[in-house]
Amino acid sequence: MKGVFFLLLLSGLRVCAHWEAGAAKADITPIESVPLAGYGGKTRMSARVDHPIWIKALAMREGTGAPVVLVTADLVGLSPKMVERIAGDAEKKHGVPRERLILNCSHNHSCPVTEDVLWLYYEFSTEEKSAKDRYTEMVYERYAEVIGRALANIAPSEVFYEQGLAGVAVNRRRSRGAETKKLGGQVDQDVPVLAIKAGGGIKALVFGYSCHTTALGGLSISGDYACFAQVELERSFPGAIALFVQNCGGDANPLPRIRGREAEAVELAAMYGKVLAEAVGQVVVGKMDALTGPLQAVMGETELLLKPGLSVEEVRERLPNLTGMHRREFEHFLRQYETLGSLPDRVRYPIQVWRLGPKLTLIGLTGETVVDYSLKFKASNGWENTWVFGYNNDLLSYVPSLRVLREGGYEGTTGMYEYGHRAPYTDDVEERIGRKVEELLQATAGRSSGK
């Protein structure tokens, strides 16, 4: 996957018009030891940097229309507080309305902690909190910077889309002991690829995959397999910016993994990254569909209901026997009882839909969505022209399908306390999300189909 790509590229991509696009990236590698995100337990402080991590942005518009901006980050996620500030800055400084801004994170578990993301996981010393706060401020600055530069870089471009396949992801629910062997092994191996071409070369490559970025678990700063894939693609396509989108990988892991032997784990993560990069490269040198527009962006919101939680008496009774994260969870519930009078019974759930003409629909979901959502919406809206991705907006919680909810287990059931929620979602969680997705799709259907 080297210069030969360029020889094949020109024969594989058909000419497209009417688009303008710009891309930019900003380095967010910490310059000091910082608390590491992604895993609960004792706070981990970074000991080294395996490679830089980034925030990247792609701005696109159809002709002279209003632009949309997709921002990806090698972070574990964002909180509502972070989303509000980043989106507010994007609108105030750059005129990008909320529905035209997608904020996706790779769910990287080898990045620094930011702001109040997964706030119940950690208990910081004064020095650790100060390092976290300094890093967070830098991240805010980089978000505003990269969005502005992507918009400033907008120029005539051609836009192409196609899907490849990779075999890195394994359904992790099935892999977790003898009692899980009866569970299904659903995965989504599709690798959707958006190629932005200008001046005879590749300006940007946006690619996605449905799999946790958890090949690594040591004390290094890294972007895990997703970042290794980006590095490989940017090496193979000089001048291009590669952006990784985390799809619906809530119940998938890169397997096998290595724990306790960090050098070997890094080699394995790099190999997974090369596999994914190769899948993208094979798509790019093949025949890709030219996207013709129109470009539409809508955003809506539904509510996901929570099952009943513990009573205040039960919370008080259990609290003295708890330590660490479990104690912080119950202290949080007690504060809610004392300040709100009850535990909240629902959460807000934003959803975004972008249509890039009749050949590509992007469905952006919030939180750690399991693979069923990707398979469901591609089956109902077209396997070849529908791209479904979670891990947008805030890192709300795991978002189980009805199947996963009924099966039980960590994703969306026992894992809800650590996100600050009183209980699992009610059985209509998948139905509520599906109804709102359908509503947003209908809102854009007429113009995209040419009606």
C-alpha cells in the first residue's frame, strides 16, 4: 500500500462536481504526565507516548451552500459540558449551527482524561486534577482551532463513497466466560470510506469501524488500533488527512488482546491498524461511487426512559459498605435524592442525520451503541448506502438493543451505574431510537430522492 495506490486511483474514481471541502488536524498529545482515561480503578498516570493523538475535522458544502463539519477525536468521549462549549464555540466563532456539526470520538482508552467525562471512574489528587484541567483547556482550544482551519481550507473537491471489510472485531459479550457462550456473536465488519479528492490526489479519507479501541491497556499515550490505521493511511497517501469514525462498537473488542506485555500489545494494535488501513486502501483504489448531493443535515432528540432505581433508604443502607467507584456511584445517587428529591427517570438522546444525495445517508447516534443499531438501520435503509455510527455527542452510557437488554450483562444493564444512571433503560429503548431515526430520515427523504 504505497505509491501504487495513486496509479490505480485515477482509474477507480469517477468525476464528481458541486462539492467544496476542507480538512485540518490538530495535535492533542499531552506535554506532561496526565491521568489516563477509559478504565476504572486506581488512577493511571501516563508514562510515555507511543505516537501523537489528534483532533481532526472535515468541512464540506454543496456548491455555495452552508457547510457541515465532522470532527473526530482520539479521545474516550465527551461530556454534555464539553459538547456545549465546543458546539457553542463552533457556532459563535465559525457560524456552524448544531445540526451541521458532528462530534465523534474513537472511544480511545489510551488518552488523557478530559473535563468531567466518566467522572465517577476517577479520584484525583490535587496535582492529578490540575494536570487534567490544563490538558482539557488545551483540548478546547484545539477543537475551535481545527474547526476554523477546516472551514478556511474549503476548496473545490470531489467526493466518493464505498465500503470495504475488515475482520478485527469480535463480539466481546460472547467471549467473556462460559456463561456467555450462549450469546450471539453479532459484529459489523463493514468499513465505510468517504474519499475527498482534489488536485489529482486525496485530500481526506474518512473511514469507520465498529469496534472498541481497547487493544492497549498500559500507561502509554496512544490512539490504539484506530490511530495506527490513520498513521498508516497518511503515510500511504501523502498530504491526506485520515479521520477515524467509531461506528457501533459498544459490544465489540479487537481480539485477541495482550495484557501485561506492553511492547507486544503495541505490536498487535499496530497490526490491527494496518489491517484496517489495508481495507480502506483497497476501497480507495477500487471503484467508488461519486456523490452528487444535495447535502442535508437535521438533528432531533428523543428521551430514553430508565427502569426504577433503588430507594433512598436502600442507597443509604448500602453506601457504608462500598469503596472506590461503587462508593462514588452511590454518593452520586444520594446527592440526587437530596437535591432533586428523586433519581432522574429519563435521559435526553440526540440523533443526527446527514444525507449526501441519494447514495449516502449518515445516521449519527449518541453514546456507546451496540452493533444491533448499525445492522438494523442498514437493513432497513440500504446496506450499501447507509453509514451508522455511535459515540457522538456525549458519552451518555452504553445503549443496548432490546436483545442485549433482555440478555443482561454489562453493556446497558450492569454498566449503567458508572454513567450515573439509576438503572437500565426500559424495554422500549430500541423502539424510541428507531422512531426518531425514521422521523429524521423522512424529513430529508424527498429532496435527496429528487422528488
